[in-house]
Amino acid sequence: MFAVNNGVVEIVVNTQVIEEVHSGSVFGEMALIEDKPRSATAIARGTCSLVAIDRSRFTFLVQQTPYFALQRMAIMADRLRRLDRRVL
């Protein structure tokens, strides 16, 4: 998982930009949760600074800060809803 420290990262699925991730937001959490290949490509739009969050750090954050886990679930639910609207 990555946190965007500054800049903008585009999340692309099948050549279509489905989201822009800005400073203060994260992407890539699904790969940590389900341990499967990534379902999208992340492309920096210009100069970006990212912070990598590995599985052990992610697990620590979830255990120590339950609100962190709720935030991640809300982000994933929102992304799925938006993706569903595009497909339908």
C-alpha cells in the first residue's frame, strides 16, 4: 500500500483512469488484504512522493488504530460503488 505524500497518482484499469489519488490519500490496500495480484495500475501524474506501507506496518496500524481499518474499508467501498456505476 502507498500513501501519497505529495502529488497526484492516477489509478488505471483497462486504460481508463478510474480515480485520482491526491496528497493524504492511499492506494494499493487491496493487495495487502487479499494477497492477490493487483487489479489496477498506478501512474504518477508528474512529480510525486509516496510512502510505502508494507503488510507488517499495515497490520500494526489496524491493530493499534481500529479507526484506520474503518477508513480503509470506507475508501474501498466508495471505490467499488464508483466502479460499479461506470460498468452499469
